[in-house]
Amino acid sequence: MKGTVHEVTPEVDANALLPGAQFIDAFRVEIGAAAVDARQACVRMVLHGPRWVDGLVHLRNILVTPFGLKTSGEGAPAPHGLIGLFPVVSETPERLVAGFNDSHLDFRLVVDVTGDAASRRVTSTTLVRTHNLLGRTYLALITPFHKLVVRGMMGRIVEPAR
């Protein structure tokens, strides 16, 4: 059904994207005939998501600063630019890979656009590889919110750009 976000089995090559990833999940939304490429879908998710997600990100940045974790806008320059706080690692019209490596964990967001012109769908896959107790603890704490956040963000893909 168009506009409904569903959790799906991940269909990416995790070893190629983030070898050793311990966490991986994927969500999909049908977008109908909307002419959206992977960058546009990611921008709508990340930059035009629900305001409550922005509030959670702001709270997260405040809470992780004492631990030396990366916050919005930190890190090395991204060869393909940034979308929100996510450096774009690679990009084609059909797939955008964003993410970063940090001391506690490495993270990738993969946005795939598939289907023909009349029936497109966008899949967002998250991969995480933790490095230490802080990374495992952080992942355990955010996982319950992660599913809600991704669903909320993906719901914005079918809406017209603002």
C-alpha cells in the first residue's frame, strides 16, 4: 500500500557495505509514480522528517557530548557532501550510502530506490558495527527508538518536497 512503511528483510550485501556489522534492519515504503532518486529520498527522510525526530536528535547530541561521540556537523569532510549529520559515502540515482566511523561504532544508512516508473519503492537499511562496551550500550539504548524514528522519517518520502 502506497505510503505505508513496512519492516522488511534486508537485501543488501552487508559485508560489502560494513564488514562485521552486528545490527542490520530495513524498512520499505511504496511511493507509486513519484519521481524520486536516492538522494531526494534521503533528503526528505533526514532533512524534512517529523519535528519530534529533530528533538530526539538534539537530545541525543546533548547526551553524547560528554562521551566524546560525534554530533551533528562533526567529522571529516565527505566526498559527496552531507545530508544532515550524515556524510555521503557513495551515490548513484538508485542507491545512496551515508554514514561514519566513530570510536564506539560504525554506522551506514543505505537508501535504495527500485521499481519501474509507475510503481517505485524506497528501502532504508541501517547497518551498525560496534567496537566496545560504549558502542554496544549506545546501540542497546537507541534500538527501541530507532524503529520509530525510521518509520517516521520514511513516511516523509511520499510527501511533496517542502
